[in-house]
Amino acid sequence: MGIDNKVLYGLAMAIAMAIVAIAGLYLGMRTNFDPAAGPSRLLYAFEAVVIGGLGSLWGTLAGGMLLGVSQAIGFRLDPGWGTLSSHLAFLAVLVLKPNGLFPRTRDR
């Protein structure tokens, strides 16, 4: 009796892989697939996690939104400033709040 862990794990993995496949399709329609494009996207993901605070899901969402808005403002000002503005926003958050916007734990 009870819930079969293997079935539940398999169902969760199937749902997760379906979501990843849909996200990959949308990304493929919007941009080009390039073997060298991974590190730059990984850098933005790392910055979003650090801005939000390690271990905070909502903080990661807020960090991603902050990076996106700062990039959009930077691209409006000058096409070459979009990437720079997002990295400067990351550095500003690190200087002002080193634990992130929504830290999971607090240093005492």
C-alpha cells in the first residue's frame, strides 16, 4: 500500500523532460543553436542565482527579472551596453547585498 516511489519519480522526470523539451523548442525557434553559446547562458544563470540568494527559488526568479530588465534598459540606450548593464547590475547587488536579495540563511 502507499505510493510507489519509482512510479512517482518516473512521472516527475517525464514532466520535467517535457517542460525542458518545450523550452528547448522555443529557444531553438528564437535563437540559433551554437556549441559556443552555452557558457554565456550559463553565466547569466549563475548571476541570477547569486543575485537572488543561493537556495532561494523566488530569489532566482527576481534575479533573472533584474538581469532581464537591466539588459533591456542597456540595449535601449546603446546596443553594446546590454550585456555590460546586466553585469554591472550583478556587481552592484554583490557590493550592496553580498548574500543576495533573498538569502536562504543569514550570517550571524
